[in-house]
Amino acid sequence: MAEARKTTPDMITQIVLDAYKDAPDPRINEILRELIKALHGFAKAVQLKPDEVISAAQFLTRAGQISSEKRHEFILLSDVLGLTMLAETMNDDLPEGAFEPSVLGPFYREDAPMIEHFDNISRGDNDGLPALVVGQVRSIDGSPIPRAHLDIWQTNNNGLYENMDDSQPDFNLRGQLSADEDGRFAFWTVKPEAYPIPTDGPVGDLLEAGQRHNMRPAHIHFIVSAEGFKTIVSEVFVRDDQYISGDAVFGVKDSLLADFVQVDEPEIAAKYDMVNPFWRLNYDFVLVEGERAKHDFSTTR
Amino acid sequence: MAEARKTTPDMITQIVLDAYKDAPDPRINEILRELIKALHGFAKAVQLKPDEVISAAQFLTRAGQISSEKRHEFILLSDVLGLTMLAETMNDDLPEGAFEPSVLGPFYREDAPMIEHFDNISRGDNDGLPALVVGQVRSIDGSPIPRAHLDIWQTNNNGLYENMDDSQPDFNLRGQLSADEDGRFAFWTVKPEAYPIPTDGPVGDLLEAGQRHNMRPAHIHFIVSAEGFKTIVSEVFVRDDQYISGDAVFGVKDSLLADFVQVDEPEIAAKYDMVNPFWRLNYDFVLVEGERAKHDFSTTR
């Protein structure tokens, strides 16, 4: 038998790094190198066992097999490990004070109905208590952005999006709106409600292993855009939601917390044929100059 | 709008670490903490883009969806990233000079036929040129290990295992053998041949992106065990195989390289009804005291 030096873990890592060092695409080359370093570094940090490698493979196989056109378990896995939010945030390149991005989520639909100011995007019979959302879209220098565009979607007070709930009308609680010449907008909706992410797949097992709940605090999704400004995909959260500090997918940022205030204004309620008292949310969006997204958001999941 | 500090990437990492910090199982707790650190560290090192997260999710989804009872794409992914070998090697706890472990691979079958010394495990008509394998199973202190057990499997000279090739007899090129009172063994087989790993799934795309071939250098698999000694799952490689320095799954270790020598011994060939000249491999297995595996290896993939 040959007299050979025992192969060490570090020798294996170097052999693997060397094997991929000629990947011709520079970005893939960089990603593979850092991925191998991180993966092997992780394995060494925990002294990963062979049967744990097999358990991990089984976990990932289940994630792939539960996935479908409508179910993206690996995106959800990225979400609950904070990777989705990290990638958004690392690349947002925004100054302090700008409207910050958050996760798009799986419930976006293109081509929501265009609405006028003070129209109501709640078209169902039992969506919840009315809420008036008002604000202004401004540039980071404080000047209003005329005709800025809002694309809006949210749950009803049962925590359900219309495309997950047959009892709601098509495109319920979705709408698109142009701000006025002064960047101002107003629309009626309902106060959204917290909702669960699916736990019938391996992501559910991961949350359970971490003793984490599977709830997202209540929020309204917004895509805010305007010619000459960077498009921002984000969400505005109900500040006093019970799940606000434990969002299952880590979408919450301090600057995205907003106060839904119950107001008693019978004249306004009567003018728009709403019950009184109602909820009111003031939230302004601050955009930064840049290229407007040409992106089709519906294809990103 | 609230005056809030912009959320930084490091803040997100800390929020995610905190979210999983109460995982009650200490091993899962440790693994999740180090996994989050490694995953976020990797994402930051390459400034991972949101669309790259989606590409990664699509890659992993395909891996799950091509997997089946017989196809384990995530194990293969672990193999080609060197993780499988790393986990084996980190945990082997063996001194210099001991028989080193390597990957089990997906082709093991339990209950291969028991053979006697000098029996031939080649039962096919066209398996290749005969090879006589001889050696001794010893303890690390040099003393022979009587009745040590060998479980053996390999390809024919077309690089095919019998359970992947309808033209071979059942259990062809597989066998189990007990060493004699002096730990010595001998059996006839054929010289194995290099073979490809599957490239019709995402692992194939990864190899292509890395400009790596998909070949495993020729080898014979061995599981060597004895009462009072640690069981070793490994492989012995044909040293002069053209793929020896680029094993697709990184199973090669220096101490596992062995010389198949062509010998001209007409009397031995005649005694065992073999062609002359034939191949000869001498390889000794050195085991270390410990607990014999109770493991059913067939269930590990």
C-alpha cells in the first residue's frame, strides 16, 4: 500500500475550489468560489455529519417536489432565512430617508384596475372596516413628483388575497392610481390583516424547528414608480400588529411602519358613503432619481 | 412619516439570527445559526442580486423535481460541491495510515452473494480483462484481523454497474468475502472502468458552468468491517486512470490510489481458468478499533 498523507478537510476544500476555478463566466466564477468557501466553512463550523448531509438533501428534495407553478417553496425558504430581504436591501443603493424596498411576495397580479382619487379598491361585501389612505409622492429633495404611479394590493380583514379566496370579487383590494400634479394621492380600502405563510412543506418544518410563528404582520403592498425615478417594490405595515416584530419573512423595516388611526369624521364618511368612524393612514413615499423599472414583476416568482 | 433609520444588511442578518435563537434542539440551534451566518456572509461577499436569488431557487426546484426513489440530485449536488467527502473526512477521526473513507455512491446493493477465496465476482460474458485482487486486513498496530468482512461492488469495463445495465447478470461484479484467520483475502474480478455521473439535471449545468467533466475515475467500492473495529466505507482507485485528478465527486484520496499491474503468470491463470496475462491489484486495509457499524447502508440515499 502506498505511503500517503491522510487527506484533511482543508485539502478537500482546496481541491474543490481548484476544480471550479476555470469557470469562464466571471460572475459564476465568483459565486461558485464564495459558495464553496461558505458551504465548506459552514460544514466545518458545525462539524457536519454525513447523515445530516442526507437529511439536508431530503429536506431540499421535498421543497422541490412540493413546488409548482403556483407554489415556490425555495423562494419561501429564501424568505424565511432572510436571504430575499438581504438581497433586496444590499442592492437598493438608496440614501437615508428614501422609501425602502421590501419583498414582492407571491400574491402580486399585473393589470389591476385603474382607479381615481378617493375610489375604493374594496369591492367585496365583507372586506373589513373602511380605511382612507392619503399621502404624497416626493423626491428625496422634497419636491412633489407629479403623476407618480402606485400599484396597490392587500388582504381583506380575513388575511386573504382575492386570488387565494373564491369568495372575493376578481381584483378585489387591488388597484392602480396616478398621483395628482402635486404628487398627492388618496384612496379608500380596508385595514389589512395579518396572514400565515404555508407550513405544509419543509419551510413549515423549519419554522417549527426554530419555534417561529408563520405569520406576516398586516401590510399593504405598493409598487411606486415615476419617470426619472427608481421604482420601489415594498410594503407598508400596520405598526401595532401583534406580529410586527416577528414577520415570518423579515419584510418589516422601521421606516415602513405606519399608524392606522381610527378617526371620527362623519362628514367625510358621509361624502364617500362610508361608515363612521373609519381608519385613516397617512404615508408619504420618497423616491430617488434613477431609471424607472422596465421589469414585469409578475414573472419574478 | 416616521423618522426611521435605514435598515442595513447587517441589521437584517442580526434580526434573522435572533428569530431562530430559541430553536430548542441544541444541534438544530447550532446548525441554523451557522447556516444563517454562512448564507448571509456568502450573499454579502458576492453582493447577491435579487434575480440571482430567483435563479438559485429555480435551480434548486429543478433538482427536487428531477429527483425520485432512484435519482438523488441533491446528494449528487452535495457530491460535486465536495460536501459529501468533506463530511465523511471531518468525522472519520482516523489516525494517519488507516484505511480512509470515501463516498458510498448510489450503486450499493445489500446482500451481495457470499464468495470463497479466489472466487470470481465477474459473472458476465464481457465484463473485461480478469484481475486478481489480494491483500490483508490489519489493525493499525499491524496485527492481522481474522475473518474481517469485505463487501465489494464495481463496474464492468464499460463503466456500468449491473443494476444500471440489463445485459449483466443479477449481482454481477458484487460479492461479500470473509478474510481468513490471518486477515488475508483474494478474489477475481475485472479491472473496473471510469464512468459518468448524470448530467441531464441541474448538477450537469453546474459542471458545465465550471467547465468540469462528469467522470469518476475507475474504482472498486469496499465496505470493510470486523467485530471491534470501525467500519469503513470507501473506494480503491486505479492510479493511472485519466480522470484520477478530476473525480467529479472528489472521492479520490492519495491513500486510496492503487496500482493495477499486468502480470504474466500462466500457471496461476491456468489454475483459475483465466486468460494470461491478467491484472493484479495488491491492497491492504488498515482498520482502527471502535464500534462496528450497525448501519443499513442501502438506506443512506
